[in-house]
Amino acid sequence: MTRKQYPKEFKEQVIQEARECGNIAQVARRHEVHVNMLYRWI
């Protein structure tokens, strides 16, 4: 299994959206990223 590498701009966009929305799980699903990965980025 190979790892996906996400560009810095994508990570910043998803983090910003998660902060505005307040629902991290929903944002993670929308961008097809695991919830734990998103928490690590934040």
C-alpha cells in the first residue's frame, strides 16, 4: 500500500474549513481524508 502525499495548500484549506465548520468528521469525509489524519494536521 502506498502513502498519499497531500500538498501544503490542500492541508491548509482543509484545516481552515474544519475550523470554520466546527465539524471535523464531516470535513474529513468531504475531502476523503481520515479523521485522525485531519486531527494530526491541526
